[in-house]
Amino acid sequence: METTKKKTPMPLIAGILAITAGGLKLFLVLGLIALGFFAIAPPEITEIGPLTLFLGSVIPLVILVTLAIVGGIFAIQRKRFGLALTGAIAALLPFSLLGLASIILLAISKEEFE
């Protein structure tokens, strides 16, 4: 006799929260890019160029945005729990209540994943 897994909306909500947090971080990245066009490095910083400072702040955020959105998609599909959880953790960083809620909902609904 087959037992069917109980499906709750928790992974769906967790995925939506992770994607939303990733989208908000995407706006932050776009703002930093726009600011990068107008910002000038302070004169005290001579060894590190403005481009290095800019890339050092944007590239990690782009990685977090990508992980959060991809993890949210896998959470909605209820596939690859590890990647979904990685995306929720990326949505949490640096700190987001949406990411925290996503992690909690994913942890509760772990048995629903393939």
C-alpha cells in the first residue's frame, strides 16, 4: 500500500519569500551600479581603485541574488532540498526577515522534497 506525502503550502511560501528577498537584493545591486557611475573614491584610498571597491561590493551581492532566486525556484518545485535551503540562506544574508522565514518554512517542510 502506497503512502502519499502530505503536501502543504509551506515550500511554496518559502520559495516565494526567497525569490522576493532575492528581488529586493537585486534592486540593491542595481542601485549600487547606478551609484558606482557617480561615486568617486576618497583620496585616502590610493592603493585600491574605485573599480576594485565597486566590484568587491557588487559581485558578492550578485551571487547572493542568483542563489536566492534559484533556491526559491527549487523550493516551489519541491526538488533538491539542499539547493533550496542554500537559496534561503542566501536570501537571509546579510540579514532579511524574508530569508529567515524562508529558512524556517523549509526546515519544517523538509520531508515534502524529492
